[in-house]
Amino acid sequence: MLALEIIAERKIAEAIERGEFDHLPGAGQPLDLDDLDPSLPEELRLAYRILKNAGMSDADMAAEETAERARARKKLVLLEKRIEARYYELAVAKLGR
């Protein structure tokens, strides 16, 4: 991996010398790295940043999260019903012995 890092650094230095980074949007301005919710788990931050950079708004992300939670709740309700039914079957079988 060291060779790849050296090549990458060399390519970046050459691009800087050619001035390829001189007139980029936002040049000279600090990066806004704290635009995500600080309570967001670290393992999700990259995914949320990618979605945000792709143009997905906070409202879109919140709606998607709400929809995902609703799907999870439905799955939990179905699982609970299956567990209850199985428990009932086992209890009846045990009483019938």
C-alpha cells in the first residue's frame, strides 16, 4: 500500500504545480464537517454524507428513516405474533401430555 500512497501523493503534487486545484468552488473557505447530526452513529455518517452530497435533503433522509422504522415495526409485530402462536402451541401440547 505504501507504493500506492507515494504514487497518489506524487500525482496530487503534480496537479497542484499545474494549478488544477486553484479555482475550485469553495477554495480558501473552511470545510463544513459538522453539518451532520452529532447524535448520528459514526458508522452511519459516511452514508448520510454521501446521500447529502447526492442532493438528498434532511427531510428526505428523515422520511426514509421513518419509512424504514415503520417497516421494522411491521416485521416486529409479525414476529411477535409468530412467537405468541408458537408459545401457545407449545403450552397446549405441554398441557395435553
